[in-house]
Amino acid sequence: MAFWRRKKEDRYITLGLNEPPKPAERETATAAGDDPAARPEPPANLGATDANTSAAATPAPPALEPTVTGGAPTPLPQERTGNATGIGATESTPTTAAATRTQAATSTPAANVSTATTTTGGASRAGAPDPSQPGVAQQRPVPTRSSFSTSILGLDRSIEELQAEEAALERTFEKRFKNAISATRESLSEKIDTVFQGRKQIDAELLDELEEALIAADIGVPTTLDILDTVRRGITRKEINDIEALKAAIKNQLLSILRASEAKGVAAETLVPENISPYVMMIVGVNGVGKTTTIGKLAQRIKAEGNDVLICAADTFRAAASDQLAIWAERTGVPLIQQKQGTDPAAVLFDSLKAAKARNSDVLIVDTAGRLHNKSNLMAELEKMKRVAGREVEGAPHETLLVIDAVTGQNGLEQARQFLKVAGVTGIVLTKLDGTAKGGIAVAISKELGLPIRYAGIGEKVDDLVVFNAEHYVDGLFESR
């Protein structure tokens, strides 16, 4: 799964080296006296036993010379036999080519057949010289190429190889994501194991200890009560009688909560039509939660997938905000639009939108002041920025992502409630997930706010930002080490 999936075209470049000529090219070639249909066709079978028979039935083809075809492009030669150009054949030296032409005119019919050209486009190699025939020079074979290559990662790699590499990279991120929540897993899963240790039956005392384990992981009281209700119903129906059945019931509950939150907000960038550009992402959150770092990581990963990204430094309230963002912009190679401290943030955003349109940027990431949720004047400023964005680009901002520090736990949840009232938050970025045992806050956010968790920070490096995957998250909480 790609990190940024909105841009579907132009990710790979088709060279078309092995593609047949288009109808328009055929018509141009025919008008110039080079009708492909009039060219002599090679025999269908050039086996060693009947090569002479086929040669007697088919006259030797004339040497092919470069043909001027007016405005039509000349096909790329793959064989140079002296001055003759054969499409889709192998390359030989001028000395060998001259010997081959002399032999084609004077030698036996079998030798003439062996120098016949192949069909247009190089799809058939039947006309290549037969090394087994006497007097025929050994020639270097041309390796078969895929018709799909990329100019970025190398011409020697097919689309299948690129897809396999992408799948391997995703598996690596999945493993790193699961490692990032290891502290939460130890807090939750191992405590559940301890609860069941030495017990032969599920009683009220066991359920009380289970409740403590879930709350300690910061899953939240409402979610914990829902899970326990499910467990009690399962016990009554004799569906839960061991630790594995209990874990399965908890996993199903957590997964259903996380999936239900994707029905609200913006769960994927693909929901916005591709003809709307630039795609505007507004990043909000209080100071210290990793907002600037998140912007840098987002810019790096989105740019790495072939998108033109621009950053807007609209946090003119804090003195060092633009300087910190400039460091990330330089590190990731992404242009930054900024103004002096104290400038109206809406004016900076307006300039950035104009610049993004002028350079046909795919994504504009907007930094905002690290405002405290109880500052009403700052919240009004945020609303003004949204109005400016909406006038310049249809539907902008397309995403308003609230950055929450997973370490803060329930305090982060309260921040989210306040921002949700005025900022129109559409999704959550959960940072520092690798440094806390309270990773269960992800479930609490999804349950109480009904907002999807879009991304998760799993480290300090520039690529330590992953798309939050509910299945990987839940499996990582309960998998064995």
C-alpha cells in the first residue's frame, strides 16, 4: 500500500521499445513508400532440419537501408549491420556486418535465410542469424525487456520487480509499526496473561483485574466497559472459557471500533477528485506534540512517491516556528513559503496557495500556530484561514489533521475535543507511539471522537511516519514476542 495514493498516473514511464507501430505511423510509412505489409516475411519455421527447404521457397530479402519517412519518427534500431538497419535484431561490428552482407549475396540459400530480418517490433526472433550455420558470425543476443520500465529506478527493472520491492518495503514498515507498540503490548497483553495465570475459571475478581489492565493501557473507560459487556455475554453463552477466546473477543471489539471511525472525517486522500489541485492539508495542534516534525515527515514521504509538495509556514505567532520548519524543508528538499514574524497567517496561506497553483503543486501542507485550545482569538484566526483556503481551492482544506502526543494519553483526548469544535478536524496523527505504554489512546480517540487515525509516528527519523493500519495495530497488541 502506497503512502500517498491520490496520484495514480505518471508514476512509471512507458518506453514502448517493443510496441508495434501505431496506425497513424503505418499510414505515414506507407505514404513514404515503406509499407510494412509489402516487406518479405520470414519463414514460419527455421529449424535446423528444414532451413534449406524454406530458403529455397523464399527469396533472399534485400538489405534494409535507413528510410526517410517525412514527419514520422524512425523506429529505434536494435541491429546495425553495416549501413543496414534491422528492427529487433542483434548488434554486430562493421567488419562482421560487411562479411554478412557479402555472404548474403553469394552464399548458399540457407545463409541467406539466416540473415532475414525479424517482424516489426521485435516480437519474434526467428530471423536472427543461426550460429549453427557455417560462415555465420557469432552475434551477441539482446536480452528480452519488459515494455514497462522506469527512468527513475533504472531501465533494467520491470514493473513486477518494482511492485515486489514496494511490497517488501510495506512489510518492513508493518514490522516497525508493530515494534513501536511493543510497550503498549506489554502493558495490555502480558497483564491479561497474568490475570489468567493460575485460574481455572472466569469470575468477578478476574473481570475486575481485566478492567484495570485495559484502563492502564489508556483504552478509555467507555471502551473498557463495552469490552467487558461483550466478555460477560460471551461467558454467559459459554463462548469464552480460556485466555485465547478472551483475547479474540477483545481484538474483535477493538478492530470494530477502529473501523467504525473511518466512516467519518477523511479516511483517505483518494476521496478528493484528482482534478482538484493542490490538495491542501492543514496541520493543527498544541506546541510540543511533534507538529513540525510531522509536517517534515509528511512532506518527505509524499514527495518520495512522485508528488510536488509545498509547505506553508503559517505559524507566525511563535518566533522559532519558521526556523524549525525551514530546517525540515531543507532536509527534505521541499520548497517553503514563509513571512516575517507577526504576519497575518491567512495572508501567508493566500500567498502559498497562489504559489502552489503557479507551480502546479500536488500537495500543500499548512503549518498553523501551536494554539492552546482555550484561546478563542487564536481559534478565530484558524477559522479565517479555512475561509481563505476555501475561496482559492474548491473544498480546501481537504484534510485538517490534529497532531496528538500519545504520551499525553487522556489529556490529548481533551485537546481533540476542543479542536473538534472550531477547527473541523477530519483526522488524527498520533505521534511518539513508540515511546509509551499508553498506545491504547488510539482506540479511545476512535471511540469517543469518531475520527480516523490517519498516520502514526514510530520514531525520530524522517521516514518514521506510517499510515495507521487498524489490523496491524490490533494484531501487534496481541501477537507473541
